Amino acid sequence: MKAVLCKAYGPASSLVLEETTDPVAKPNEVVLDIHAAGVNFPDTLIIEGKYQVKPPFPFSPGGEAAGVVASVGEKVKHLKPGDRVMGLTGFGSFAEKIAVDAMRVLPMPDDMEFVTASGFSMTYGTSMHALKQRANLQPGETLLVLGASGGVGLAAVEIGKAMGARVIAAASSDEKLQVAKDAGADELVNYGDGELKEKVKALTNGKGADVIYDPVGGDLFDQSLRCINWNGRLLVVGFASGRIPEMPANLPLLKGAAVVGVFWGSFAAREPQNNLDNFKQLFAWFSEGKLKPLVSKTYNLDEYEDALAMLTSRQAVGKVVIKTR
């Protein structure tokens, strides 16, 4: 099979596409014939050794995939060859095949295509966990979503609306905000000028947002602490800006606010039933038309460098997907 391989830490230009040995399923694994793989910001970090997961060399990036089960290990009973599935692989999905723990894949909805499914798990799984388990978002509350045109941001906009929240979408350009508006956002904030706090306060009668979803970090995190409502929850999702912020502890104290970490991968491993329940709800909303995943760009496997560049340059709108067949 062909696979994109990382043999030493470095930029995407240091990766290579090579023929390698087909994987074999261990007792609790399945082998997937991958049809498409989602491209996510952690993929840009893992190849440079900047992610919390550090696989042994050589490895393929690619944390999620959709495809067809080719074979199953002897202990796997709930899946069989020919099943259409999607799942969180952690790494290894920029390839034609992968062996993955059977508990980390789910049958795809019948009305979902491979390209859509390949980019669904991480963004919608992360945002659902963030808004349900971590924020306990309630109908009528105000949700502020930073980076609202990106994969997790757009998912948060749609899920927030499905949960009954008033959603303020924030992004760095009017073009990106239009994408968030099309996804159902109620209000729009352009922070391309570096200003966020006063704009959010103006939309909330000076109170601030009840829940703030932040996959960006950096200066926007700093301002978020200053435009959060009493009893607000600031969700730490990621640091796409490149700077991991430090927090003055007096700010959440003064607002009675909580700063809450979101690590969906660990949640899915520790609480598999709750994660499964989340996806049952997500699949129901998808079938009802409340979730409309946006895949803005697809690439072939040999175009992996261009696909990753869309993330590192922060040009990606919605999801970027690599098609492997």
C-alpha cells in the first residue's frame, strides 16, 4: 500500500509518499481500506514533534478516516468485512490502509458519504463533547465561537444552534464570517483588527458570553477572559494562533467563571458510552438536516503537502480532506 511517512520531525515538505507493508489486524483491531482522511490542525503538529502524541518513526499523520472494513481481528464481533465505517485513528490515516482499534470506529450513517464521514469524527466529536459535557450549554444561553469558519468552529456553531443557544460567530474576515452565517450563526464579529472584547460586550448588553469556545488561543483567549458573563465557561479547545496563553487567575475569580479544558480523544477513550451517545445525537441531527458538514477542499494522497499547508496558513474553511481512492 501507499502511505505518507514521517521519518523524522519536520515540516510537511520533509514527508515522503512510499510503498509500505499492508497492516494486519491484531485480535481487537480492524483493517480499513481508507477512502478518505480528514486533515486537522494536530496533523501539522504531530509531524514536528509538537503534539502530545509522539508515535515511533516512521508513522503517517492523519487522525481520522472513513472507509470499508477489509478484515477483523479474532476478538471483534460488532464489525465485519464490508462495513462502511468512520473513526478516530490518532495517526496513520494518510495511507491506503490502516489497522485501528475496533472500539475507535463507528458504522457510518447510510446517508453519509465517505468524504463527509472522514472529516466528521474529530470536529463534531470535539465540539459536541465541549458544549455538552464540558460547558453544559443551555437553551437560551449565548455561545461565542472563535475561529468560527474552521472545522471545529463551524461544528460548534451548528451544534450550538441545535442545542438552542444564541450563537455569536467570530472570525478574522468577512468572507469567513459569511460561512459561519450560512451555518446558522445569529451574530457575527470580525476580529481581523485584533478587537474582540468590546464587540462582544456590545452584542450582549455589556454582560459577555455565557460560553466561549476557543480553538485559537493567544491574544483572543486573553480578551475572552474579559468578555465572559457571570458563571461563564471558557472552553480551551486548542491553540491555532501558535501561542499558548497564560491566565491571570483573578479574572475568572471576578466573573465567577470557569476555564475548562477540552480533550475529546481522552474523553472518548475514558467514557466510550457517553461518546457513543454523543454520536447517536449527532447522527440524528445530521439526518434531520441540522448539521451540514462543509468540506471546502479535497486533495489526492500525493497532494498531502498542499493539504497540510491549508491548515498551517489558516486558510482552511470548514474541512480539508485527502481522498485515497
